[in-house]
Amino acid sequence: MIIPTKNPSSSNVSCSNCKACCCRLEVMLISDTGVPEAFITRDQHGGETMKRLNDGWCAALDRDTLLCTIYENRPWICREFEMGSNECIDERIKFL
């Protein structure tokens, strides 16, 4: 297993050695991918986001495995968030 350093590069980033950092971000639902209603929060204007629990993580994240429980129906933003991208590395650094 690769251990991330204080300055991880895209070459040592893997979802298998991550602490689900991206699953702590606010995720707006901007397209229909089939996210189950139980994982959706709506604001007063009808805007939809992924529900987050008190621990700050997405409600769809399995806390034991740190894997998405709705992976096949995950939001478009989650599909576009690339492992090892600058955004990914920035989020990982926050939790090192």
C-alpha cells in the first residue's frame, strides 16, 4: 500500500489508500443519475444536494469500508471528480 506524503502527487494517490476525503465535500445534484431519495437534501428553493451526516461525510458512504453504497447511481459531480486530480490532492492534503 502506498502511504500519501504531506505533498502527494497524482502517482501515489489511490482511492484504496484514501480516507474518503472527497466524500466530505458538498455535492450538488445537477443531473438525474438515480440517487435514491434517502440520500437527497433539498433547500428552501428546491436545490438538491447529497445528504451529509453529523460526521461530515456523505450519507451514501459506508463508514466501515469507505466505499460508496450507491456507486452505480452516484451524482454526476462524483463521477467527474478524478482520482489524482489537483482537486483530489487538495482535499487529501487537508486530512493528512
